[in-house]
Amino acid sequence: MSLNPKALGISAGIIAAVAVFGMTLLAAGTGYGSGMMAMYATIHPFYTVSLVGSVLGLIYGFICWFVAGYALAWLYNKFEKK
């Protein structure tokens, strides 16, 4: 069985994007999880815990996890064939 890298990348990207978007809104509104999101801000430039930051987090989350999911499926397929 082989994995579809594009499908796994998109799936992982969407899940992570929604999670980061929601967590940023939660942190901006209530302060809950703001420490974790502040650490996220050290990795991604221009990201802040705010409404604008939630949109940037959505984009960053999708891109990072798309690449991770794609790479994972690609590597799995390479090792599985041997």
C-alpha cells in the first residue's frame, strides 16, 4: 500500500491550519494558551497573538504541515517499495 503525498500533505495542512487559527483566536480572546502561541511566534516571522496573527498562523500552519505530510508520505513510499 502506498500513500498519496499530496493528499496527506493537504489533510495535515488543513488540520494544522484550523488548529493554529482556533488556538490563536482563543489565546487572543481569553489568554488561554498564550504562552504556547508566544513560542509559536518565535518560529514564524510576523506572527502575533491577534486577529491578523490568526490569519498568518492559518497560512503558516498549512504550509509547514503540508510540507511535513508530503515528506512523510514520500519517505514512506520510498521505504515501502524496498
